Amino acid sequence: MNFNQCDYTYLIKIISKEKIVYDKTEYQNVIEKCVFSNRKTFKQGYKELSKKYNEENYLILTYQKIRRSWYECPKPRIRIEK
């Protein structure tokens, strides 16, 4: 799927901290990509994904599309329920 052609404004990318070695070259292991159209669903999706993928083994990157280009954006603040 080409994310630039769609009408999405937020992207969350989950990357494993373990690298894949192929032909003596290391590559990032992208586990999951999720796209969202508005801030509210982006925040809910980030909350669910941060529960599913912990920070110790996975890297969670967030991006926002501004003028047809993807830029890294700050992670939304979520409340931790006890």
C-alpha cells in the first residue's frame, strides 16, 4: 500500500529491536504499520499498540503527514490505568 496516495494523516510503525541479517547486511524488522485519519483514532491506536508492544523489545515510531510528506511527530500522551 502506498501511504502517500491515501487520505491518512498519521502513521505508527512498530519495529523490532532485533535486526535481520540478509546477505551480510542488517535490516530493520518492521512488525506492523498502522495508519489513521484523525488525531482521536491515532491516540486510541497508539494506546492499544503500546499495551501490545512493550518498549523493551520494540521501537514505536509515530509520523504525521504534512504537505504530502511524512515527518516524525511526538508520541501522544496517554494515561496509564492502574
